[in-house]
Amino acid sequence: MSRAASFIPVLFVLLWATGFIGARYAMPWSEPFSFLAVRFVLAVVVLLLIMLVMHSKKLPPRKAAHAAFAGALIHGVYLGGVFWSIRHGLPAGLSALIIGLQPLITAVMAGWALGERILPRHWAGLAAGFLGIVIVLAPKIGQAIGGVTPATFLACLAGAVAISAGTVWQKKFVSNADLVTATLWQYLGAAVVMAIGSFAFETRQFTLTGELVFAMAWLVLVLSIGAIFLLMMMIREGEMSKVSSLFYLVPAVTALIAWVLFGETLTPVQLVGMAITTIGVAMATRR
């Protein structure tokens, strides 16, 4: 990788971690499926403008369908499951822990579907990363474990499986496509899934506030465009087990951002957990 490209994983983790902060600002003012549907439609509009400026190539119908299906999983089912489960009582800490299974799930799927060879040190790194996440999130899990129900747990777990399957699908069928066009089709697929969920289960009411507008703008421009472009670039260039292990860093970075913005505490034990997670990611991603 070039020197500039070597900073892509760092930038991706920083941007991705802010997504949970944006959700915290937005969820009191909107229902999850409706909010995500609007977010994805706005992302499609932005991408259409980018396509016109960059003269991006169109995708063949078959590849466009693959991109839409991957997007329905990566953005629609994943975010829909997580947002819905948190809104219906699943503690955010436990939600992040369940999503922390994603790198392990992706590693197994990538070995089966893509034929990627995963060495013992990769498994050790993935396991260390998951252990670090448990340590970081343990204090928050204990605060509200009573809010767990089979429905919320399964919804969040479905999100972890969905983003794993979606990234593997993207790697297998869409990795060599035009990045802008493929991402647009992803959000079209995700928007359809969330629109169906919104009309089937929600009232589609929004309370227009400064927090909601800020969260929507940030999540559309920084997450749905910036962070996702970085993720698609890494998927195209790297092995799935190594790319997915970067998600282990997200809870720790999110905890640091929440400490700065909301004054949430960080204990010495949590700092140790962050260090273990970082070491695990280094083991799983080093060449």
C-alpha cells in the first residue's frame, strides 16, 4: 500500500465509530426504520450527483442486483436490526458486544465462500479482539441486562450475520465494479428494505430538531458516503478476515468519543480491554 492508503483503516475506524454517536442523537426524534429509509434515499441522491460529476460507469443488470442485495444486508438488515433492538430495550453495550461477533462470523464465511486461508495467528487475533471488547463493554452490560428479550437479541444477532454475509457477497460478486455506482445500488437495496419495514411497523413520524438534522447530515455525508467508500475500497483490496477485524476497534473508539462528548466514564479495566483489542487487531491484520 502507498503511504496515504495505509491511513485508510485508521480513518475508517474513526468515522465508523461516530455512527453510534449519531444514532444516539437521532433516535429520540425518529423511529429507526423510517430514519434509515430517509438516510439511504438521501445517500442515493448524493451519489447520483457524484456520478454525474465523475461520469461513473453503469453496472450490468446482474452486477447491479448483486450490489443491491449486498447493500440490503450491509446497511438495511444490519442497521435496521441494531437500531430496532436498541429502541426496544436492548442495552447499547450488549448490542455492541453482539455485533462484536461480526469479525469471527465473517472469517468463517470468507473461508467457506472465498477460499481465504486463515492462519492460527489470525484466529488468535480475532479471539483476542473479542476478549478486549468483552472487557471494554462489561461495565455497561451489567447496568441494564434486564432489558434483553429473545426478539431484541435475535434482531441484533441477525444484524451481525447480515453485515458479515453482505461484505462477503460484495467481495465475491461486486468487488471489481465502479465504486460510486456499486455503492449507489447498495443504498437502493437498503432503502427498499427499510421502506418496507417503515410502512409495515412504524408511524413514520419525525420530530424536527437540531439534533435530528445534525445526525442525519453527519450519518449521510460522513458515514454513508465517506466511511462506506473506505470500507468498499478495503474489501476490494484486502482479505475479508483482516478487513472485518478492524470492527473490533470500533467499540473502544466509540467509548473514547462518548467520554469526550458525553462525559461517560472509562475505567482502568476498560483501558486494558482497549489495549487487548488493539493487539488482537494487529495480530489478525498484519501481513
